[in-house]
Amino acid sequence: MPMEKPEWKEVGGPDSWNIPPGEFTVFGTVWVWPEHAEHVNILYSKITSVALADPGTVYYCISRDQDDPAVFHFFERYQDRASFDAHNEHPLVKELLASGWTKDIKAVFAKAVEGQ
């Protein structure tokens, strides 16, 4: 059964993101047009390889929803805002964002709870 998109506020541009200072996490969901889901899956595979090799990326995982193949979930952790910005400037990420394949993106930025 397809995952319904909840009524979340629209994700604005970089100036509207409330990114904590220092190391932080970002997680969320990407809804894509079903006819482009396989293209997005292939592109996310390439983006994941690049992100995992980036020294500013602490953790990076894209998961495809089990019930709706046109929904992807992301879990990312970066050393700082500059590392996150560098990731978003990568040509593959820009290609995805400019492709028109995504319907919506919901992102949450947070500080990780550290162990003692």
C-alpha cells in the first residue's frame, strides 16, 4: 500500500533550515513520482557511494520504503554545516534536485544525543 504523504510544512531553502552548530543529523523522507522511482534508486546508489567517501560525512544511509517503492527515507550525520553544504553541492545531488523526479522532501535537523 502506498505511503501517504502527511501534511507537513514545505521544506524551504538553505536559509530556512534550522541546522544546529557543530556535528548534527538530518533525517526524513523523499516522495518521488512513481514513474521515476527506479531512476531515483539508481541515482541514490551513486550518491551514497560519494557521500560515504566524503570526509565530512559521519553516517549516510538511504532506505527505500518497504510498502511504497516511490518513497525513500534518509538518515545522515555530518561533521558540520560546511560538510552538509558540500554534499548538497555535489553534481549528483544537484541532478536529483533539478530532475523534477521528486514530489516532496521532509527533512528534520537535530543534534545527536551522545553517550557518556
